[in-house]
Amino acid sequence: MDYSPSAKELSHFPFLKKAQDHIKKSFPPIDQLLKEEKGAFLTGLAVKRINQALASKKTIAAHFQHRDDEEIACYVLARIIVSCVQDKQLYDRLARYEAERAYYFLNAETGSDSETGWNEHAVLDDEHNSRIATYLAAEFRIDLSRDRMPLADYVEIVSVLHEDRFKLVNRRVKNGLVEIKKEELLQLLRERIRVILRRDLPYHVPKAICQQLAPVAESIKVEYQQQMLQQFGSIEESAFPPCMQALITALTSGTNLTHAGRFALTTFVHTVGMDVPAIAQLYARSPDFDPEKTMYQVEHITGRGGSGTEYTAPACAAMRTTGLCVHHDALCEKVNHPLSYYKVKKRDMAKMKKPVKTEPAKPEPGKTGPVNAGPGKTKKNDPAVPPT
């Protein structure tokens, strides 16, 4: 395709290869940039980008306030920072956020009756695809002009999509190709972007650069921990998913867990707020319990050990692969991660515990009832009013 994206287009899709090439001449090497005032400014933009990826409610603006090359640079810096933090959930969240941004920009390119598009020079083909959309899709191996894609690509893309329409059993497959509806192509492109961006993380960042970014990385860790506390609150074991309940039951009955079982349980309870000593205590009833060895393993998995890497609880697909997905219930069908199950179940339990507000009894027509005017007092002939 004889087409070169503009700087504005590249700033909206900064993960494109041409976007990386575009800023190479605009900024000095990263170690030098971080020492400059410009580097501090771009780092601030990168931190805002990461915090937005962590936020429960995300705000995406089609029109940028900063220069195109600064938008691309802060994207790169954001990925460098999370690579220094070394947290798999951060990688997942940032990749998903960037994919959601791209999807939004693809849909908001030409605008609508109520909103001006960000790309006023967009040219659409006969199938209403812009040149940048076609270019972007091609780089991620999706042809927007076709109504099918390779089976292997499709399975990888839809692994985290739970709508029935995306399940392979509901698709026509012929000669290794899965039939796709035209209106689904951008959704699949979004997921393809997420998969590829996640696969590329973490970057292999030189130790010296991570040391320069250490204060920033620490602030991201604190923000992330606060987000986790807001999401999960106090530990509610009765809201644990069936797989985690089964692992705890096995432990308390004196059964040795497999390595995969120990890893899954440890990462899960750590994420929902259990501290290291409490996690280690879970394993006290295990027949092969070794306090020193257990503490070492728990600290390693939770990032408190020498590596500093904080591991993430495995998703439902991984739990099924290792044979740990047991006692499947109705809620399991609606989620793809034990942590998602916990959040939904805990929220539903909180709703059930809320007291139901009752309206005060209304007096019969023509009558007025006594209303409390204070402890031990009544006041007659006043209209009944609900207590404040």
C-alpha cells in the first residue's frame, strides 16, 4: 500500500512501527532524555497514561492537547515504566487500555453529528474503511476487506471474549478459515492489538534506566495497590470462587497441593489483600509444611523476595489447563478470571446485606397520626413526615 500515515494518525496509534521511527529523530537517547526537563514532562504524561489504564472509569479524548511526537513518546515511556515495575497485571491493563484507545479512535476518526472527528483528512474506501484503519489492520494481520480469518488467529483473539457469538462452535469454519461479519472486524482488531501489545511486554530495560525511573515506578506501585484496595476491600473468603475454595479445603484437610495449585492460591489471596505471614499460615496444615521454605516461596511469588517480580493469579483458562477449575457454577460462566469472580460475588453479597428502606406509614384519609418530636414526646395535629 502506497500510503504513509500522518504524524497526527501516528500519535493516535503510537504502537505502529512508523510511529516509533517518527520519534527517533525528535528525542535524545532515553538515559539522556530522563535527565532533561523535557524528560520529566514526558514522564509525567506517561504516569498519567498508566494511571488512566488502572482507573475503573477511563477517559479517552479524541483531540490531544500535546504535540504528536510527545503523545508517541509518552506511550513508549509508559511501557518502559511498567516494565521496570515488573507486574503482570500492569502489563495486562496497559495493553488493554491501549487497545481500547485504538478502538475508540478508529470509531471516532470521522466524527458524528454531535462530535467532530479527530482526522479531518480521512478518506474512506467503498467499504467505509479509512486509509489509516486499513493500514493499521494490515500491520496486525487483519484484512478489513475480507469476511474471514485464519483459525489460529481467531482462536487467539477471542480467547478473552465471552459473548456466545464469538465462540468457535457458533462460527462457520472452512478450509482453516473462520467466517467473520463485517461489523465485527474492528472488535477483533482491538483484541488483536491487545494480544500483540501484551506479548511484547515487559521490555528488557537496562538496570540503569530503571534506577532513574525508580521514584516513578514506586508511585505507580502505590497507585496500583490503592486501586486493588478499592476494588477488593476487606477479605471475604465466602466470596472466593469455587476453585480457590477447593484449594483451601484441600489444605485444611491435610492434602498436599500441586505446584500449580500453590501458585494459583498464593497469587490470588495476595492480590485480594492477604499479607505474607497470613498466606504462609494457610499452608501450616499441609503434610509437608516447612515454615522456612514456605515463607521463601510465598515471598518469591508475591514479589517480596530477591527478584522483586510480583506474579499475577492465573486466569480461568490457565486454571482449566492445570486441572484446578472445579465445582464450576453459574457465575463462572460469566467471568474469565478468579479475581473477577471474587469482585462480582462480593458486590452481590454486599447488595444482599443492605437494609431495605421502608416508607413511613401514611395516615388514613381525614386523620393525622402522632409524630415523634423527640425522645418520649409526641406532637399532635402535625402532618406525618419521614424521619431524617
